[in-house]
Amino acid sequence: MIVLMKVNPSPEHVQMMVDRIEKMGLKAHVIHGTERVVIAAVGDKRDGNKEALESYDEVDKVMPILAPYKIASVEIKPEPTVIKVRDLIIGGGNVGVIAGPCSVESEEQIMESARRVKVAGAKGLRGGAFKPRTSPYSFQGMKEEGLKLLAAARDETGLAVVTEVMTPHHVELVTAYADVLQIGARNMQNYHLLQAVGEVRKPVMLKRGASATMDEFLLAAEYILDQGNQEVILCERGVRTFETHTRFTLPLASVPYLKQRTHLPIVIDPSHGTGVASLVPPMCTAAVAAGADGLIIEVHPDPPNAASDGAQSLTPDAFDAVMEQCRKVANALDLTM
């Protein structure tokens, strides 16, 4: 249920309502909007709760949440959520760009990547320290040493570090170095991991699973939100279809669809979505035109010799050109990039 408080409630009244909701066996999530305070009362117990909550003077009205995902729904928070970490802003008319190599390979490689994407206009640095790979014989990442190199690149450039966490017991370690925790497509429904990052007070970028429906995607985000972490970024990275001309199929219709149903910002990953470097630039500009709140792009100083995903990685020069084109589209739509 959505408990809509009367205009300008005192903190004491909000806390009193939270206490009443929790005494009913429900979980209370307080959302401070631009004009009103809304409390989401989430749980399985329903009989008589609506009428009981409406009886309090400080409550304006109580409404059911129709979507299966409660806290992520626009029903509870019509205003778009904006994520800001360092100079990276995603949402609210800002197109935040995160760029860098698929995996951290060496100090020289990550430093050169960070410097080049910074100059081109990126505000976030991506790079995998822990790499989930299909084959156990593929490069698995530099692990903590890779995290230290990402942190060193951040210290020099000021870029926000975005990197993947793969297991619940790695959350504390990765949190110590990263600014944004990424949940990869393979782990979208790893509910123990989702709950673990939900307990952290750092933004989480959740990638859509390769075969996940939109409801499954949003319900995965709900696991994070339900633990108290309200800073969730959705990332569309393509789904598996019958097509073979690209690595995955990248449905940009996800952007307007999700904006109709959730307040969470949406980032597009054209690198994984296509798997082909030459297709990444047009998909970047198309994503901005579709209303995406951000882009996450793989950029490597030497793609042919990359340890992973070289075929979908842009050179720094190609990334410069992409940023220039995307800015033209953003400017036409009165977006900041």
C-alpha cells in the first residue's frame, strides 16, 4: 500500500506512521518527494490495514500498489530517481557516461584508459577486477589487485569507479574500493547477492539477465530496494534471441517502457548488447535519442590484444567520436552530457 502523508508532515509524524505500519507486520519504506512524503507499506498482510491507516489525521489517503514490484514502481514515486556519485550523474536530464575496459589487465592499461575516457567526457570508469567467464580457462580478473588499480586511476582522474561484485562475501571488499557496485547479467537473480548489496549504502547498477522478462528485472531491483538501498540503476545489456548477427539483441524499447513503470534510471550497454565494435557508436546515439539516462561503454587502448571482449571494445579515438555524436543528440533533446 501507499500511505500518502498530508503536506509538510513533521519528522515525528512520519516516524509515528512508520512505527504503526511496522506494528501491523508490514515493512515501511519512506520516500521523500518534491512535495509530499510517501510511505510504502510492503508485506503480505492486507485485511483491514487500509482502513486502519486512513483513520490517522496525518494521513491524506492510502492506495494499493498494483505493480508486483512495489518500491520500484512509479506508483510510489512519480519523480525520477537521480543517482549522483562524484561527478557522475545518472538521471534527471543528465546522461552519465561510464567507460573503460572489460577487465583490468595492468597498471599501464587501466591508467591509459582512464585518462583517455576522462578527456573525452566520461564521468565513470568501468573495469572488471572479478570476471565471471563462461569458460573456466578464460581470464578471471586480477581480483583485489585490480581493485587497487581502479582506485589508483580514480585518485588520478576523479572518475567514479564502477566494477562488478560476484558473491555476497566479496561485497565488503569491493565496496571498499568501488563507487558503484555492478551486478552482472549472470547474477541478476542471485537473491542472496542482491540482498547483500541492498544493505550497502552505495549505488548499485543491476544488469538485466540474458533471458529475463521486464517484471523479473524489476523484481530483482526490488530485492535491493527492499533492503534499504534506494540507489539502484537499471542496465539494459541485451537479451538472448535467435539472431546470430550480434552477440545479443539490444532492445532500446526497454528505455521508454521502463520509464513508464519505474522511477529508477536506465543505462544502456551497447558493447554487450551488440558484441561488435562497429555497431556500438550508432547504438549509443540511438540510446540517447530513446531517453536513456546513461551509457556504459567498453573502451580499450589496444582491443586486438585485450584479455577479454576485445571484439566489442572501442579504441580511445573511436570513443572520442562517439562522445561527440552523442552530445549532438543530447543537446537537441535539452539533455546534459
